Amino acid sequence: MKNANKPWNNMKHYIIMFLTIPVLYSCFDLDEVPYTSLSPNNFYKDSKELEMGVRSTYRGLRDMLGDRYYGCLEVATEFGSPTNTKWEYPKTNFWIDINNPDISYGPGCWSKGFNVINCANIVLARGEGIDMNQEEKEQKYGEVRFLRAYANYILVRLYGALPIPENYTNGLDGLKIPRKTIEENYTQIIEDLIYAIEKLPLKSQYGKDEIWKISKGAAQALLGDVYLTRGCMENNKEFFSLAEKQLEAVINSGEYHLEPNYEDLWFWFNTANKNGQESIFELQFGETQGNIVTQYTGCYNGRIPSLGSTHYLRVGPSIEAYLSYHPNDVRRNCMLTEFEDVSGNIVQFDVADKGFYPGIKGWTSASPGNVKLYDRTESAYLNDCSKANLYMIRYADVLLDYAEAVNLQRGPTAEAVSKFNEVRGRAGLNSLIPANANEFSDLIYQERGWEFIGEGLLYYDALRTDRIGEKVYNHLKNGITDGLYQYKGQSIQFIPKKTFLWKIPTADMNSNPALEQNPDNESDPHFPIG
């Protein structure tokens, strides 16, 4: 494993990374300068070099949340679907061979997550030797501690208890690190975020060229989500109160607002709105640092001018999710059902195809597209490089998290329902008044599905709310019964529980002799398989 923050993984991979620190610059694109040959021991001599280390940590998180991560999580619930792939993505929706640590369609982010952690640890350790303004230094520490918390939060929800490196890795020593407890993991995450809240400025206090950086509001929003998840997973209402407090602080700050037009959130519709008023934290991409996630959520096999950069047909929205949108819901406009092919013909998605392709009207994949991550600009096509950013936290997420946290304590209060209806109203839908807490809980879950499909959040929603078994089972059963292409000749072989944990990849187990593998997951006995 790796010692400090990026412990395990491949020793060789880690050592190379630590001895070649990526230097990043620019404000929005975080373009990469060629690697240097400086090690942590002779780097970080001044504030400029410390900033380079901070940006390396941002880049690490960007690398962590790649195509496998999004592809896996998007097809793991009823909202996503395999579309046609050499990676056999249908297996993720059928949860086949799920206890195999080396399945090619898993989240694939253990080692990259510890890369982020190690990058943060390097900044925190080496920064102590730099003579610079203390407030400025602590702000940089706040950024990397947020990033470390974010990486840990993802990993602990996917894999369970994690090792906690106390230093950074710079060689072959110190690679034997056992896992801690879930409690210890969450303690570190919470401490990191509280520090970030104390040391980071508001978004409005950043200059124009730094508005993409992590702010106090981002740390509060993430901490609110952490508390909400802990409360649900541990059935502890005290955490719901803590979540409400943090989320309410974000709302009352006046720093963030919903975009009046939902389409303006997405690069497909509006190329000028990166880091806008709804954005709390997003990962930056540009001309030379393309967003490869967009390529694996496509609806066409290859590169085509009307769709921008290359598409690889891995995952997309499920037909079930597409059909669930109200006709007046503007979020449905993100479901791509028509485009011009290379011959100039208009091809269209038709539900009657039942996922079989090419369809009646020439559609080339098993599901609609989702333009949230697409870049259809001419430069994307010519350079084969998507500039679309990835939202990590949006204000809509805070509003719905707040409504959920309040509902779990006091039911559908007027304030909680108001925040919920803000999101619905922006989508062009009528306000709802839930009758009780259970109904409101169901409404929030469904609203999050419509709002965040394609954004990597819904898998965690399904786990946290203990809906994943029922939702996956009904989704697969209905798909098989309806004869959809994705499920032709298949049977239900596994249904996940709320306690589901992914296996740690074998290479990472081998790199850290102190690691213990997760036990095999058992299918939820409430649902028949076979």
C-alpha cells in the first residue's frame, strides 16, 4: 500500500507519482505543465510551489473520478443502463460476479483515491517548512483537507473502513497499514471539513480567476451530506440535526442560487456558465485536459460532429428513468433522443425499439443519451477533447439534502417542503404538499433521481435510504419481463443490500500486507433470484 495518503495501490505507480509531481496552472482549465523531476524532499520551497502541490491534489481527485467510477455507479441503480459495450457493462446491472475483486466494471478508484490522500498529505507535511503568510498557508491546507475528506468519503462508502496514512509515501517503506474503524474514518473526514470551514473564504471572496476553488460553502455542504449519510447508515438522528445545521448555513449564506434555466447548467446548452451561481464545487476541464467521462456515457460509437468528441457507448439513462419524467419537466431535455449522423441523416430514439439497435429510426444504442456531460463544440470534435466540467456539489443538492435531513427529524415541515419545491419549480413542475414523512421521503428520492441522473450521486442515495435492493430488483425484473435488449436471456443473480461493499482490487491488497479483504456480499434475501 502506500503510506501517507495514497498508500496502497501499485508500489511502482505510487513511487513514480511521488517522484514526479504534476505542476498545474491556469484558473479554470487546470492545464498541466510537463512533469518535473522534483521529489517532495526538494520541492515546496515557497508559496508558489505549495500552490502547485495544492493543484496536484485537485488533479488527483479529477483522475480518481473517471470513466469507470461514473460508469459503474450510473448503471448500479434503476436510473442507469448499459448501452452497448466491450466492457460487459450489463453485468453491473445484473450484479454478476460481484464478489470478484478484479471485475473490470467496478468503481476502479481505490488506488486513485489514495493518490489524492497522499497528495494532500505531502502538502500538509512539506508546507510546514515554508516561510509564508500563515493565513494564506492555512487556506491552502483547507483546500487539500477538503479534497482529502472528499476522497475518503467516497472510498469509505464504497469499500468500508480504510487505512489512515499518517504521512506521505516517498519510497518502499511504511506500506503496511491496517484498516481503521468506520468511526475513525468519519472522525478524520469531519475534522478535515471543520478545518476547511474555518480556514476557507466564501466563494464571493475569491477573485474572478480563482472562483473555481473550494470555498467555505463547499466544505459546509459536504459536511452536511456526510452527517446525513452517517445518520441514515447508523440510524442516528443526532447526525440529522448536525446535517441540517450545516446545510442551513449554506442556504442562509446567500452565496448560491438555482440557475433559473436548468439547461444553463450544462455545457451542451451554455458554454459560458462554468462555476456559475448554482455551482458549489466542480472539477475543471479545458482544451488540453479533456473530460473522458463524457466519452463513456455516449450514445454513438465513434466521433461525430453533431456530438463533439468520441463516444464509446458504455452507459446511459435507463428507459425506465426516461419514461418517468413528466412531459413538462425541463430536465427531460437533457435526455438526448435525436441527432444528425455522419451521413446527415436524423436518427431518433424510439421506446418501441426496447433497447435493440440500430433502432427503427436508426438509433445506435440501447438507451437515450444524457447531454449533461457532452461537449458538442467544434473544438471538441476537432481535438477529440471535451471541456465540460463535472459538478461535484450543486445548490440543488443542498436544498434536497436539507429537506431530507429535516424530514427525518420532524417530518415535512413548511420550510423543508419549500426547499424541495424550489427544485421542482425550477424544473417547471407544480408544487407538492406531502401528507407525511414517508411520502415526503419517497418524493425526495424520486426528485433526486430526476435532478441528478448522470451525476454520480444516485447510487449513494439508494444505499443511504435503503432503497437499493427493492429498486434494483424491480428494475431488473421489469426489464427482463419487458424483453429489453439489455436483459435479453438474463436472470437476476444478485440483489444488493444497504450494507453492500465493493471488493478491494487484488493489486492493492498485494501492495499492503496489512489489508484485510471485505467479506463476500450476500444477496438480499427479501428478493428472489435466479
